[in-house]
Amino acid sequence: MISPVLCALTFAVVSASHGVLRHASSLDGFVKSLEFHHRLRVCNAYPYDASLELYQGKTKLTGDAPMAYKTCRDFVQPLKSGDKLEFKMGDASPGTFSVSDLPNNDAVLLLIINRHDALSTAVSFESHVFSNMDNPQIAVIDTYKGKTKAHARILDGKSKNHSHSEELRYDSVVAVSPGIYEVEISGQDGETKAQQQLVALSHESYVVLRTGLEAQAGTSFPQDIVIFPASDAGKLKSHAGSLGAPLTTIISLFVMLLLSI
């Protein structure tokens, strides 16, 4: 049984504040307030048969379409300090979050629900705020629970045999040039376990998840890869991405927000 827990959610702790508000003098006559656009991106990486529903107070953000396992969704509902986000799976409520702070700039706020371990049904949550950048950003998170180890790599889309590739470090964010890539998960034996295409557009933020569960009790779920969002390759000037320069690691400040039993 997943027990309900209350947790304060502070998105601003992992992002730089770029917005500055200067107070107008008495000669200016008024002060203009700054309004920032925050897009909430939620990913359901919790291996479970029931889909996930998300509430903001009494408002059901997921509407009539709950989020199944291995899906992500963007929500544009305005957020403010003090708002509560509640997750429900069937009759269970994994957690309720109180938004205590938000970044002072336009931002994509990433929130991931996943399994805490392979033995219990405990949940954990991780969050990240993407920086404002021209280049595509990729957040790489390993939510797989079990003994099986695997590495994530991104492959150059310009080469048919993908001769140029680089490792993606889990719990980090990297920047790449716009283009089409392949992201794969391979085991310690070098065999590819899962692979998916990534279309990277300028000014967009992406999440790459390694998912799955090697359950010690109950149902197991095979490891897989989830990439969100699925961008349109037709919006690219060039249909291939280049890894001519090393990937730039931007930040590795994913915060585990909640452990419950």
C-alpha cells in the first residue's frame, strides 16, 4: 500500500534566477510586475498497472486521460507558491506536494515519479528546472530498479553506422546541436537493450529515462527507454545531429524529494 505523504516542492533550488525587478521611483508613477511562464513537465516512471492522475488543489490536471506508466505530459496550468500537487494511482495517493518557491524566469519544471527500490512499493520523486538556452537540453535519469546495470549513449545521426557516440551520464543534463540522434541503453556485455530516436530542436528541453523494475516480489517490468517530447523532424534545417564537439555537461543537481513506505 502506498501511504500518503506531504512534501514541500521547491523548484527554484536547482536553477539560477535571471529575472530582476527594479522598483520605479515616485517620478515613474507605477511599478510593472513581471509575469513568468512556467511549464510543468511530469513523467510517470513508476512501474504500476494503474495510471497516474494529477491534481492541483481540486483541479484535475490530467482530466479524463490519466497518465500511464512510461508517459510524460506538459501542463500549462499557472503555478504559484502554496499550490498543492497531489498524485493518485487508483485508490492510492503516493504524495502531495506544496509548491514553496518558483524560479524568477520562464522555465520548464521537470517532476518525475518513480520507484524507490525493487522490494517495496515506496515512491521517490525527482525534480529539475531547465535553464533558458538556445541549444537543445537533455536531462538523463535512470529510474530502473534492480541489479541489472546499463549505460546510456547518444549516437551521431550523420553516420549510418553511428561511428561517433558519447556516453550520457545519469542524473545530469547535457546540451547538443539541433538534429536527429539515436539514444541507446546497452548492458555490461555491450548488447543494446533499448534504442530510440531523439529529434532535438533549438530552445527545447528533453528528458531521457531508463525505466523498468526487477521486482523482488510482485510483477517485474523490462527495462526500456523513454524520450519526451517527440519533436517533429520537419522543423529541423538539417536532418542529422553532429557530435563533433564533446557534450557539455550543464548541471547534475537532480533532487530526490520524497521517500515513503
